[in-house]
Amino acid sequence: MIPVEKGPVYAIKQGVGAFCNMGGLKINLDNQVLDLDGAPIKGLYAVGNDTAGMLIGDTYGPNMPGTKAGYCFFSGKHVADVISEK
């Protein structure tokens, strides 16, 4: 474990389960989370299953967490690239 020296840091307690969130957050093509009016929230990005609704819509059910591993890798790298360009 590595201590977190700087914040802000946010966390949730999550239990073990067979299901996952798929597409709960609306994002733009730079993976910025959008507010209720569709405007990007400054500094807030989301990747992986939390945004995969943009990628596949409602094609898969919420019980297939391994189906989007490729998108998890891509979207994480994409956000790192977007942030480093700013």
C-alpha cells in the first residue's frame, strides 16, 4: 500500500458482487463527465464501465463486467493523454 499524501481524495466502500455499473455517467469524447445540462464538469473524467454506455448503449446487460476490459484500458489511457495535452 502507498499512502496518499495530497487530496482531495474521495472513496466509497464497495462489497464483492457479481454485477457492475455499466454506463451510469454521461461523458463527451474526451471522457469528461457531463452535468445535467450536457456541459463538461471541469476536472472530472470517467473511464471504464462507468462510461461504457457511450460505447455500447444498452447492448449488454449489467451482469457482464468482463466484456469491456479493452475499453477500460483505452479510456484510462485516453484520459491521461487528454489531461497531458492541456
